Amino acid sequence: MHSTLPTKRLRRAAAHLRPRETPPLIFASAIATATLVAAALINRQLAKAAERDNPPAGRFLDVNGVRLHYVEKGSGAPLVLLHGNGSMIQDFQASGLIDLAAKDHRVIVFDRPGFGHSDRPRRVIWTPDAQAELITAALAQLGVSKAIVLGHSWGASVAIAMALKHPTLVEGLVLASGYYYPSARLDAVAMGAPALPIVGDVLSHTILPFLSRLTWPLVLRKIFGPNPVPEKFEGFSKEMALRPSQLRASAAESALMVPDAFALDGQYRALKMPVVIIAGEEDRLVDIDSQSARLHADISHSRFHRLAGHGHMIQQTATDEVMSAIKEVAGATTHLAAAE
């Protein structure tokens, strides 16, 4: 009996020395956390590489504490180009529109806040009104007191906000593939999720860039359809567009899309300057009958061009037609100036 007592004590001591099994939930959480951290580090390096491979093509302005990147080319009557959601100056550069317009205009193109090489401070909710004030202040720094403004897609809302708030600045408007009236858009709600505090930061810095790379061909097919993606679009950097900071900015604008349309609805009749509306009849993102055609009806003096066989990215697939719309507005502004 005495001989078995030390043996039992030794067994109990050995049991205490054995490593305890990690609970499955804790183990899984540790693996998930490590994976997210690794993904964030990879995405950070990819973003740095994208910025290194795509250095700023223009110059910078400090506008109310916001570092704003812009490109300027040509001379003549000022023309401002505002890109859509998820895009940047490279879109207009690759399309050839800047070079075409620079033959007759002083073309000024901005990376809107959070896109390309422009900052997007968190202290501001970047509605069309907020961006309109920023762009207007930037133009003042550049000595521009009158300009034609072209806005594509989300940029069209910024262009309209500029025209409503500063009608003496905006001589004429070209509104391309815009979204103007609120509608049920569950896709906008889903796409806006990465803009949520904390959760959105985690998503945009870890999982979202990888998912976006996987879905990139499908996205291009939708925004360009029914047209194929033109070769010249290769001048647009996918890696710049898929940086965490730009994905989050894009998500924020998706979340604001319907509320901003509510805010602007009812104000369009106040636009008195020449307005040309242009949109692809087969746009797969925006229904042009309930958007562009309705806007044309609300702005009685506007002109509306429906482009058969084209989708959302008309600045890329119908560049000459967009240039014609710019010339149409420029001619109308010249006629009004002469009449005065």
C-alpha cells in the first residue's frame, strides 16, 4: 500500500506538467487574426508599390488642409473634369479626352478626395456639396473664375452641386452617365459596407482588396458593357484602384449615392446655365430613362444625347461624342456671352 502512494503522486504531478489542449475557438481566432494581419501587411506593400509605379502626373494644392492632386493641360476657356466613383485622373488620361479637349481649353482634372493621389480626411463627410466647395476653392487658387464643368457618374453630382452653389463660376455643364434621382439600390447598400467604422477599415485593409482582384474582370464587364474594354484602358492602374484607402473612399461614395440623390432632387430646375446630358442607352449601372431622361425633362433648356450601343463608360467608349457635348456647351456659353 505504501509503495503505490508515491506512484499516484507522480502521476498527478505528471498530469499537471502535460501541456493543456488549446480550445478550438481560441485556436481558430488566433489563426484568423494572424491571417488578417498578414493580409493587411501584404495590401500595404501592394499599395506602396502601386503608388511607386504610378507617381503623380500633375501638381498638388493645399485646399483647406486637403492635399489635392490635379493635372492641367492646354490653354483657352477653362474646362474642369470630375471623374466617377472608384476612378481617378488616369481614367480621363487613358480615354484621350484630356488631349482632345486641351486643343481648345485649359483643361483641369482633379483626383477627387480619396482617389488617385488626393487625400480624404476623415473629419469630413465627402458629400457632393463638400466636394463642390473643395473644388471651387481649388479653382480659386488656380485663378479660375468661370469654367465649363464635366462630371462623369458620381462626378456629375459634384458638378451639379458646384453649379447650384456657385452659378457664376459654372458657365456650363456636361453631365455624363449620372445618377440624379433616388431609387431602391440594394447594391449601393452592400457596396457601402466597407465604409462602416472599424469593420470597414478591417475589410478594406484585409479581405476586400483580394476579393476585388478576383471580381475585377466582372466589374469591368458590367461598367463597360455592352462594349468590350478598350485597349487604351490599360493606362488605368488597377492596383491604384484596389488600394485599401481608395476602396474605402469608393465604399463611402456608394453609401452616399441614394441620400445624395434625395438631397439634390427638386433643385435641378434652378440650373440656368447651358446643360448637355449624355448617357449610353445600354448602361448597366444606371437606368437612363429614370435618371438622365428625367433630368432632361426637369431642366427644360437642357439637351440630351442618348448613345446607342454604349454603356456607362462613355468617356472611354464614345470619347468623340463626349467631346462633341463639351463643344456644344462651349458654343452655347459663347453665344450667351455675346448676347450679354
